[in-house]
Amino acid sequence: GKIPVLHDGDYKIAESRAICRYLVSKYQGKYNNTILIPNDIHEAGLVEEFISYEAFYYEPPASKIVYYELVLRTPESEIIKQALKDINKILDVFDKLLEGKEYLNGEFSLADLFYCPCTHFIYSTHADLWDKRPNVKKWWDRLRNRDAWKMSLEKKNKL
């Protein structure tokens, strides 16, 4: 009774982050050389740390912005104003964390991917939040200009 859910033969798994980790475990290195969860335990731990930041600090205010602006169409609500303040604080921290790095973990990883969906929608109306922070802007530009992300948006638009 949960969405999203993945059926892989007889195996069933729910929750988007769990599904993503499962797919990385199953397919990493099979069809290309992209490493989304590094084999080095310390680097993998950092990926998990940034995934936790996304789940517990970024996603809650980001999803409120997406829901209230795109679904309810109430961009002036107090909930949105507070969520934007929260995102501002997070992006200030990320601008420092990203200093001298192309991606959160240094190299592209699953952690970076988890930020893409909400950021894509929020950026369309609040680009200034990213653009005024040089390291965050470069990071987001790298993510949104990746071929795989562009292809996923094209496929979504065809639905």
C-alpha cells in the first residue's frame, strides 16, 4: 500500500531512497562506469551523510515549497516564507561545504541525485537562492546539465 514501490521479479521494495540504494547495489558498474556509492567505506559514509542531510534538513522545507507553490498555488503563505528561510540557511552551509568541490562528496554520487527533483521545481521560481551562492550555483549547474538529468526531464515532458 505504499508509493513508490518497485517490483523486481519476486522482490518488492518501497520508499524512494531505499529503491535508489537497491538499484545502485544491483546495477552499479554493469552498464556504465558511473559510481553512485563509492566502494571506499569512508567515501560511502560521506555519501550517506549527505543523503541524510537531504532527507532531514533539505527535503522537508523544499517539499513544502513545491507543494504550496505548485500544487496549492499559494506562494505567499507563511509556510512558504518559513520554508524559504530554512532553505536559505541550508544553502549557506552548502556553499561552504562545496568550496573547492564539484559535488557534495567531491565526486558525483547518489547524494547529489537526491537533491535534483525538489531543486528543479524550486529553482524555476527561486533561482536567486542558488545563483547568489557561487559554489551552490556551480554545483546545481553541473547537476542540471548532466545528460541523464536532461533526458529524464525530456521523458517526463513526453508523458
